[in-house]
Amino acid sequence: MKRIVILISGRGSNMEAIVQRCAAEGWPARVAAVIANRPDAQGLAYAAARRIATAVVDHKQHPTREAFDAELARVIDGFEPDLVVLAGFMRILGEAFVRRYEHRLLNIHPSLLPAFPGLHTHRRALEAGCKLAGATVHFVTPELDHGPIVMQAVVPVLPQDDEHALSARVLATEHVIYPQSVRWFVEGALRLDEGRVLQRDGAAQLLIG
Ligand code: GAR
């Protein structure tokens, strides 16, 4: 049984999608803990109701990024994870932290990376007149919103879209590609090859939503 630790900052809908599919599909894994950097992260209640261990490492209680990262790593390591999943975790993690979990740290970002790293991705895609938007699951490297791409989802940008409509369309695809990517990881179906991620069975690593 692989052990998954999920880090959240707020709503936690991607975490919920992973928890649900893990249970429904009988993955060779379980979600060992959900950890938030904010005591008021809504997703904590969902995890607790599912009898998943929860913890809070409040970034405001730590004077430096290094101190926060070190405490976060200490709490994570207590759950002995095979995989750490960033699911709407809105803190930048330092290089030492990222290296500690190298090749077992996944993130989802609401854009078609390498376009639009950082914040306000949907607003920026609309302002740029993009006709396509989407989301990316990737292994985390020290560079922000960067690293080998596991899976991407693509959706159309419609003429009447505002940020809210576009983000909802993208989020629906996140709830498909993130559980799928985590499942592949825990099944040992992902391989890194010169910075690219290959799926063992040649399954599509692209969702057209
Ligand atoms: C998701 O859209 C996720 O892609 C994004 O935050 C949202 C979290 O929603 N993550 C980032 O922007 C990370 N850079 P959720 O809490 O409901 O999963």
C-alpha cells in the first residue's frame, strides 16, 4: 500500500477527487494525511469526516520560509509518504524541501504550462486572447510551476467567458487528470525519461475537455 500525503491551502476539491477515486477504484494506496498551511482551510473538515489524519502547519507561525519548510517536512515525514501531492497548496516551497521529495512530489497548476506560471492564470489567459486553456499535473522542481509534465487537460476559451466561467471549466478537468496522475504514480506506471514523463501503457496523457 503506497502512502499519499496531500497538502492543501483552501477548498480542497482536488484532494476530495483524489480521496474519492482512490477509494472507489481500489488503488494500491491510501491517503495517509491531509495537511494545510492555514487552520481555516475548508478541505480539512472533509478529510476529517473521512477519518483521514489531518494536520496544520501554519505559515504565519514561522518567521522564515526555511523554518516553515522544515516544520512542514517534519510533519509530512511523520506519515512516511511515498508520494506528496500539492492540491491547491498556495505557498512557494524552497529548494531544500523540493529536493527532499524529488520524484515523489506532484503539483497541479491551472494553466497549460509552461504558459502562465504563477497566479491569476485564467485572467491572464483571457487577457492574452487565448483560445485554449487548461491545467497541468507535473513533478515539482525548484523552479516555480515547472517540471516534468505528467498530464494536461485542454478546454476551449469561449467568447463570453469570464474568469469564473473559465476557471470552473478548467477545474472540472483538474478533477479528472489529477486523480488519474496520482493513480498512475502509485501503480508505478510513470517513468521519467530525460525530463519527460512516459506512461507505461502508452495511455493518453492529454484530456480534451
Ligand atoms: C486549483 O484550481 C489548482 O489548480 C490551483 O488552485 C485551485 C485549488 O482548488 N492551484 C494553483 O493555483 C497552484 N499554483 P482546490 O483547493 O479546490 O483543489
